[in-house]
Amino acid sequence: MPDALFDDLPILEELGASLRAAMAAEEASAAASAPQAAARRRRPRFGWLGSFLVLGLVGTAAAAGTLTVLRGSPIPGPSARDAQPSMTPKRDSLRVLELRAPDPAGSVAAGGATPQLPFALRVGESEAGQLCASVGQLDGEDFGIVGADGRFRAMDAGIVDGCGVSAPGAPAVAGIRVFDARSWRDARTVIYGAGATNLNTATLTVRGVRRPLEVRDGAYLGAVLGYPEDSDLHLRLEYADGTRTFRALGQTERTILDPAGPAWRVDSFGSTISRHASKYCVTLRAQRVGLHPSDRLTNPELCARAGRITGPGSIAPDYMVEARTYSAAEVAAITGRDDAASRTLAWGWVRRSRITRVTVAGGADAVRVRRELNGEFARVMLPVASAAPLRVVLTTRTGQRIVLRGEGRWRGRTR
Amino acid sequence: MPLSAEQLSRVYDAHARAFVAYFARRVYDAELAVDLTAETFASAFTHRDGFRGESDDDVVRWLYGIARNEVGQYWRAGRVEQRAVAKLGVERRALTDGEYERIEELAALEPLRRRVAAELEAMPAEHAEILRLRVVEELDYGVVAARLGISEQTARARVSRALKALAVRLEPYLPTEEGSHA
């Protein structure tokens, strides 16, 4: 291609090169995935596109598990005008720690386009004397991230996830960092901390399973599949002087764990209908909705009309409960995810001053569920067979047990 | 014969500049014009199975059909859809000042802007003022209504009438498709 074509508009020259590379990679990928004989018949004659075919083959190699990845433009740091001294690491102080966390999407990467690069932690001292840390991935000696398009981009030194000052019994900087993906199954959460003086051990609990994290020089690093709220993550840090800290990661009091998928969320809200009447509702939805437009989402609600929401004269019920198995299509409408699966949901609201305990029995076990904030509760289960005992048991302040059996919707008052 | 990357690349080299000018004259913004050009070619490639033609001229005609849809979609949604570009992983940097000016020059936007300014001057003061507030200063309808002491509904209606009146005045000066990619 003559170089002088777009002399006055280099952007068109660059855009053309990017389009050609992408098209060649796409054609090469399509040819590689087809049966060999068919691929031979359909394979285009590349001619001058030959150089870009190399790029396509590199992509195929990356998918096969080598550490050679497609590259994108480096990610620039914030402009000097926007960067605070406390959040700006000095370039000569930057170093990538020896800690590595393998990409947990290994099996995903092997069959897809996402290269499998280990996670690492880059630290440096800010101009204000704080310790700054950035989470990234290593491609050879280059520190950066692999985007959803499968390309590795080096990250400028000015990009930091957080900065802080060391204090006894706490890391100078700690956090969780999500590496998002088009599907929740491919998202990854990286748990990190640095500048924790005398830190002995770091233990991550994932859905009840304990997993020790590597600790070096007061830093720790680990990576798990999925979003932080999906896996009931807890981090326990133990220091040389015996100090222990234990905290839940990525959850709110409204987060409801799914047995095998993304987390849910239960909420309540009130609205005024007229001067003397109010409506009180509880709703169940996905903690993080999928890719559908929001207007296609349908969240189940339980509502009650009341003279006043609380206090004397209230005619609101003391509990509103639903228990039933939602089909995959119904769950998809709630979560916005095409790959949703059927679930049995037992959820609702109880007046906290009247009902002290909620237990949901589904299939083999019975679980006391938390009543949160305004009394909302939920338990999400794998589909409970109709023959299995599905029960919601409410225990009142006076010890009375209200047993709600099977599927249905209930609304009532206690004595 | 199916459309190949090679043929589409050849057409890009010959016509990308004309497409950028075509878009710039319809969305009045050089950055958007480049985005729309990228999306048009990327979309043509991702939908290449739907191409029914052989020659490069056939490809160009097909591309202008896609381009018309892209412009319509832009005005409906208020943003450039970049599905095909994202699917292919095509990236671009921001325009330099020189490139910005060159695209405006190619699209003859400056004379068009002068024409718009002249037509605004010639419009009734009520129309000119409300277009200045809503279109030039990009104020919300609520703010426009407050400035003019009218209801928001009235402001919307006036803006709509003023835009239609301006479109009628500019009709003789707007490009035809043939002229824009000749």
C-alpha cells in the first residue's frame, strides 16, 4: 500500500492498518476453526495481507496457552494536573514484587481468546511518602493488563490502585480488583495488600474453603474466578505479634449468595400512595445485572399497603414471603443473563420487632437466614424438587412458630 | 463472490477519505466522522456474507447503504454504535488538531457553518434565540425554559419548530450523496 495515500490524514492510515490486521486475524481464525478440508477450500488468498496473517497466528498461539499475546496501545497515566502527590509514585521507586497469582481462568483461556498471564503487584513510593500499589499482569517483564479483547496493554507508572501509610496490624494499601469480562464466568477478582509489617500469613476463604495466599515482604496476592460478591470471600491476616484481622470482601448486608452462580440482592423500599397510605415493597434482583438492557429486567416484588409503615395504627402485615422455583427464563428476566439457570427462591420481609428468626428448609438442609436492615431476607437454592420439603419457618418474639409449606406467597400478622 | 478482506482493504484505501467527508457533513464532527467510517468498514466485514456483488463499485454502493444506516442510527441514539469495531478489536487514537482541521476542510464544514450562522441571523429572533440556547450552548430544556420564562413543554415545541425551519432554509446547501463520494 502506498504510504502517501493518507499523508494529510495519518489517522486514516492507522485506522486502515488496524482494520486490515483485525480482518486478517478474523479470517485466519475462521479458517483455523473450520475442518481442515473445508478450510482449504475457503481459505482466502492473502496476497499483501500476508504480514497480518502472522498477527492472526499469534492470536491462535496465545489461545493455545503460550505467553505470546496480541498487544494494544500502552495505557497512559493521569495527566500531571489531575494526579495528587500522594497518589503519584516516583518512577525510580517502582518495582514489581516477586509475588505471582496464577490466572484462575486457565481452563477458560485455553479454549478462548484470553491469554493466560499471571497477576502481579507493582509497588512504589509516592511523592508524599506513601506506599502505592497497582495490580496487573506480567507479559515477560512488562506490567500491564489483558483487556476483554485479549490484547495486553502496558500500564504507565502513574496508574495506581491505591496508596497508604503503614500502620501496626494493617497493610498500608489493600483491596480487591476486578478484571471484568463479557461473561461473569470469565471475570476474575484479585485480592491484594502491601506494606503489612510483620505479616505472617494471609488466608482467603472462598465459599467456605480456606486457601493460603503467598506472603512476601508484607505483601499478599491471590486471584479467584468470578466477581467478589459471588464467592463469599473472607480474608484473614495474621501478624507476628499474634494480631489477627478477619474481614468479608466485596459484600454488602444485602448480598445473597447463589449456590453456583452470581450473587443476588434483596432490597426494600417504601412509597407514598396518598396522604394517609403508603406502600412497602421488598424486591429480589441480581447483585450485578448482565448485558440485557435494563428495560427487559423484571424483578419480583412483594408489596403491602399500609396506613403507616411503622408505629401505632399500622395495618401493615408482619411478614410477606414467597417460596417457589423460578424457571431459567424467569431467572434470566431477573438477572439479565442469557445463561441463567432455574433456582428455588425463598425470600421476603419480616417485621423485625415481631419476628426474631427466619429458617428456610429446602431439600436436605435448613438454614437460618439473616434478616437485614429493614427485615428483608432471601435464600437462593438449586431447584428444589416438588417432593422435597420446602419450608419457611418464622419464629415470633413470643416463641410462636409460623410454618409456611411448599410453594406460594404468604402475607400475615402475628398475634 | 464473497467479499474478502483484501477487496475491502482496497476500497478503504480508495474511498476512506470520501467516507470521512460524507459523515462529517452529516454529523458535523470530525471525531464522530472517523468513528462512523471505522464502524461502516468493520460492519461491512462482519456482515460480508450479506454482500451481493462483485466489483469494487458494488462494494462502494453497499458501503454507502451501511453508512446511511449508521448516520440514521447515530441521530436516533445520539451516539455512534461501535459493535463491529469492538467485535474486531479495532482501535484508534484521538485526532490531532491538524487532522481535525483537515477533515473539516474536506467536508467543507466551515462554509457550511458560515451558512448556518447566516441563516440563523435571518431567522425570527424567537427561533434564533432558542436554537442558540439549546443547540449551541447545549442547555437542558429546563434551563432553556427558565431563561425564556416559558414552560419546558413549550421550549421543546419551539426548538422543534425552529429546527424544522432551519432545515428548510439549509436544504439547498446540503450535500447530495453522489456529490459527497464522487
